[in-house]
Amino acid sequence: MKAITVNIGRNVGDVPMEPPRWAEFQGRVSHLLRDAGGTQAFIQAFTGVGEWNGVPEDSVSFTCSFEGHCAVSTRVFRQKIAVLADAFEQETIFVSFGVGRLIG
């Protein structure tokens, strides 16, 4: 089973995005993951509060699990995430690609 993890934060600088913009950002990340994992992908979103450069901020960690091959290359996925980072004025977005196993 393959997995992609994406972590995003809400702040632009030290200021949180307005709720509609934050919701749009989350939706766009989820959409990219759905495109990458395909129609059988299982996407989870975990919300929390993190800290970036000493400033607290809301955050979301997305995990997309799927069987088979990723529908886009890792290079293309990273490029699309970079476009989102720019569009939503983010310094960074964490992305990880891996292989997992269901136990039990």
C-alpha cells in the first residue's frame, strides 16, 4: 500500500487565514491527493495546533493511502504542491511519499 502525507499550516506570516480561505486551502490539498491516489484512495485529515518559527498555528496533516501506482509522478505532485504554497502564501508545505502495510 502506498501513502502520501501532506502537512499544512494556516498562518500567512504570523496571521491566520480567514476561515473561507483556510477551508479552500484544505480542499485544494485534498483534491490533489484524490487525483494522485485515484478513486479508491482513502484520505484522512487530522487537525491540530502546531508551531512554526515560534508562532502557534492551526494545522492539518493529510494522509492518502492507496493500492497500485500513483496517478502522477512525485515530481509533478511536488510541483502542484509548490503552486498551492505560492497561491496560499506558504513558506513551506511538508510532503512525504512512502509505502505502508495494514497490520491485523
